[in-house]
Amino acid sequence: MQVLLTAAVIGLVAHYICGQAGPAAIVIGNGLALSSTAVVLQVLQERGESTSRHGRATFSVLLFQ
């Protein structure tokens, strides 16, 4: 639900505010909504927190999404 809502909001912003065409706005919204997983995992690894309790919990939530 969160990914769909985020993709929709970003897509609408890309379409109405940035002037992107409908299909391009959909691609932009989906790409940015899904990219958070990669960014968060990289930050956890850089901080050495990927094996900590909250790091594993965060990874579980990202994997579920």
C-alpha cells in the first residue's frame, strides 16, 4: 500500500507540476518509490548496522514491501 501511494503521489507531481507525459510520470513514480529499498540498504551497510537488531527489522520491512 505504501509503495503504491508513494508511486501515485510522485507520479502526480511529475505529471502536473513537472509537466511530464502520463506514461513517463508513471515510470518516474514507480522508479522513485522502489528505489528507497536500495538506498536504505546501502546506508545500513555503510554504517555497519545491517546485522544489528534494527537493521534486520528494517531489512524485513523493506523485503516485505
